Amino acid sequence: MTAVQAVALLAVAALGTGVVLVRDPARQALASSVFGLALAVLFLAFQAPDVALSQIVVGAVALPAMILLTIRKVARARSAGETEARR
């Protein structure tokens, strides 16, 4: 195992723990995106560039975007529900 691989493994372990410890959903989406980029670097370190490209698209872009859009939709639905309850 090379030094780059060891550092990448440690970074993925630390960032994965960080994603779990974050409680705010919006911040957790951002942490998940950074974690996805770290996984892509890990895959590159282990000479799997095709998996790394897929990880960048899915783990660093698509998943956090879906989480943020869902958070926004739920917040809008809650505010609409509160507005109807006041009537």
C-alpha cells in the first residue's frame, strides 16, 4: 500500500465519521458531497478511474442535490400546512 492510498483511506474514514456526526440535514448534504469527492480520490488511488468518475457524478453531485431539493420541498410543504392551519 502506498502513502497516497493510506492517506486516502484515512480521509475517507474521517469524513465518513463526520457525515454521521453532522445533525443538520443541509450541512449533512454538504458533508456527504465532500465525502463523495474523497471516495473518488480513493478510487483513483486504487487505480479505478471509471468508478471514480461515477462516484463524482453520483456521490458528489446528484445525491447531495437530491437531498437539498427534498429538504426545500419539505420546508415548503410545512409552511403551506402552517398557513392553512392558521385560517
